[in-house]
Amino acid sequence: MIILSARAANRVRTMQTELAAPTKRLRVFVESGGCSGFQYGMSFDERKEGDAELESEGVQFLVDPTSLAYLNGSSIDFDDGLHGKGFEIKNPNAQSTCGCGKSFN
């Protein structure tokens, strides 16, 4: 399970409205790269075979099976404060993270 905070869910809904593509959903994924070995990614995409379809705070989103193994138990928040960090993923499966918060091991 992956949980979106209310702030993250509101931001995703706003982005979906601006995108004006009703069949696309948020995709949360992990890919190789970053300074710690793996990095988080998000995009709007169509559902693909094998995707897990999750829902949190009324927002449906997609995660591929490999990424779900890395992200299970994570929470996603959105910070639009003075530092303007954007989306933040708290991942209990990460052994270490880099300073930017977008990369982990």
C-alpha cells in the first residue's frame, strides 16, 4: 500500500485537471539512477498490463510491480512552502537516501 497525504492528493487532482486527459492517471515509479542507486519518478500515464491500481485520498494511481516492491508502505506528501520542495516520498524500505530526497538505496 502507498498512501497519499491530503496535500499530495489535492495537488495530483489539480495537475490532472490542468492536463485535461481524463484517461491518464498518476504513475509512481522507481528507476535506476540518482546519486544513491535508485530514484523516484512520477508521471501521468495510461494503465499498462500488470500495473497495480491503487487509491488513496480519493486519487487513483498506478504502480508497476517492480516499483511496488520498492515502494510498498511508502507515503507521499506535497510541500509547497517556502522551500518549494514539491512531492516528498517517505519510504520505509530505503536503507539510505541522498540529500535531495529523490534518490535512495
